[in-house]
Amino acid sequence: MSFKELAERQSAVTGRLVSTLRKGRLPHAILFSGPPDAGQRQAAAELAKALFCENASDSQVCGVCVHCRQVDAGCRRRDHAGG
């Protein structure tokens, strides 16, 4: 699920995430909470890709750079999803 697809499901959340990414002013922590299967892990993964993607443009990630592939494979050490 991309930010675009996530935005369709969670417009208020993704709007704030995209806004903070564009401004370059992320908080020191972001807590994704909600009922099971609400998309927290996917939202966290998409945010991680947006932060680390080598070829990101206007909140769109490439999905093919090493960082995007690592996030997709669940290999980023800096990403932590509890549960």
C-alpha cells in the first residue's frame, strides 16, 4: 500500500504525515495506534520508505532503491513496530 492508497483509507493521518515530510519537520516519535489490521504497520513502513528513499519526489517513493526494498523486506534496523 502506497501513501496514495493509505490516504484514501486514512486521509487525516496521511495528510499530516505528508505535510510534515514536505516541511522536513518530523516529531521525535510517531505512535501509530488503532484496532488490529487498521494499517499501523503499513503506515509506518510507508513513512520509513518516504524518509529513506533515495529517489523520493513529492511524497512518492521509488520502491526499487535499496532502502525501499529493505523496508519492504522488514530489514531496516531503525524501524520498530511493536506488537
